[in-house]
Amino acid sequence: MQILQRLITSTSRRVAAHEKWRHWGPSRRLCFSTDSKSGGIDEMGWQSPPSWSPAGHFNGEDSNMSLSELQEMEDKIRELEAENRRSKGFVESWQGRMAETSVLLKQVQEPGARGSYLKDSEKAQIYRLHKENPELYTVEKLAKDYRIMRQRVHAILWLKELEEEEQKNLPHPLDDSVELLLDTFPEFFNSHDREFHVASLPYKPDFKVMPEGWDGITKDVDQVHYEISKREDEMLYQEFVEKMNFNKKKMAGEVKCHKYSRRRSSDGWTFIVEKMGSRGKRGGGGGWKFASMPDGSTRSLNEMEKMYVRRETPRRRRKILP
């Protein structure tokens, strides 16, 4: 670039000097005269022709370089500058290309890093397909087709169901300005980038005493990590579905949360009783639960009571990091 700058500066100076001497030709040379008492004789010799004049050297042609050569050089300089700009843009674009390549390689190596941004139209299509044919377009199939988690499919279906019910009660369409903003400028918002649960395992040595005759063959570490991730993902999915169903019943008013809504009815309370088993404890080897009515009769638990029992059951496992 410094060589090009020096070449451009030198060429500009030569062209400026050439134009200057063309402008001041022999017809526009300065002449000075003095009027003397001897009849206007030039005593100083100002009107005598000089021994050196620009017309003899700059008469419209450059002795070293013609105008065509200057124009050719300027064209080459422009081509070099254009090529330099293209090369600079190509080099600067490598950062974005490397980032895209890194994302693709991460998707291949780590199946959890495959987040997919869904537009509002795609969410509406998911709800429409599941509503028209729920046997064919199940939650598992939609999650696989759109490369998202099953929990996300449940949330989309519930959201669109609430929007449909709300639209029936309003005389005007719902405000979708936020959805349009998200669909138009998705790069300004941080979307979820881990659509598959990857287990967080402690990195420490695990020493075991192997039996005699062990041939030294162990499972692949990646395969074990994948199996653990699948088990934890299934546990998280089941817990999510239970909590979502409880929230649905809570919004529908079926779950009584207020203290005034839990007063004793006129017939009396219904109690859930657990019959102790042979081992005298709940869980494995324990008894079973049933409902004791106010009149002394018993019955099996309904779906609402089973849901309460599942929510009260402690989950004896380590904490799963999402």
C-alpha cells in the first residue's frame, strides 16, 4: 500500500506540473516595459526573449511520459485498489465462516447443541397438525421433525390453545406485534441453543475392583454419557409433563389453593388412606392407597388424587443440571 501511495503521489505531481506549464504558454508570458526619456527604450531588457522558455520544454507533450501512459497507469492503480478491497473483504469474512463451521461441527459432535428458532407461523402449523390428526402428529414426531425438545412442543400446543380460547372471547384479533418483532429480528434475541439434554458428569477417576477373568473391555465413554443423558432427559420430561398438567388444572380452577375454597363441606371430608404392607413402610413392600368417604365407604383414587400423590412422592435422585 505504501508503494501504491508513493506512485499515486508522484503521478499527481507530474500531471499538475504538466497542466501548469500548458496554462502558462508563450502567449501569456509576463512582459515588463519602462518608459524613459530616450523614447521608451527598454533599458533593463525586460522585453527581450529569454534564453529558456517553458514552450520549448512543455509544448503539450511530456518528454518522459505521455497522457495515454498516465491514464493506463491510473487504470492499473484502480484495478489494484479494487482487488485489494475484494481481498480484504474475503479475509474479513473468514471470521463469520469459521463461526458457522464451528456451530456445524458442534452439532455433529454434541447432539444437544442444535437449537432451532421457530417462527410464529411454524408454531401455528405445529398446533394445526396436532389438532387435525393427533394420532399421526404426536409430540414425539413433532419434536423430531422440528428438531426441538418434547417439552417445547407441549408448551407450544398449550400456548396456541390458550390463544385460540382467548380469541373466541375478543371481537378483534390478538396483538401479534411481539411475534412479528421476534420473527423479523431473531438475531437480536438469545434463543435456546441446547435442544437435547446433555448430562453433566463429574470428572474424577472411578476405580473399581474387577472380578477374576476380566478381559479389560469396557464401554465407550461417549456411549455411557449418551445413555445417562437419555435417562436424565426422560426423567426431566416426565416431571415437566406432571407439572404442566398440574398448572393446567390450577388455571382451570380445579385445584383449590385459597383457604376459603378448602372449607369442610356439609357431607364431611374425604381422606386418602394408605394401608401398610408386610414390611410396614411406604414404597417397595408397602401397602396401597385408597379414598375413605364420609359415609365410611372406600373407593380407589381418581386422577386428581393420583396426581396429588405423585407430587407428594419424594424423588430420591441427585440434582440434574439442565
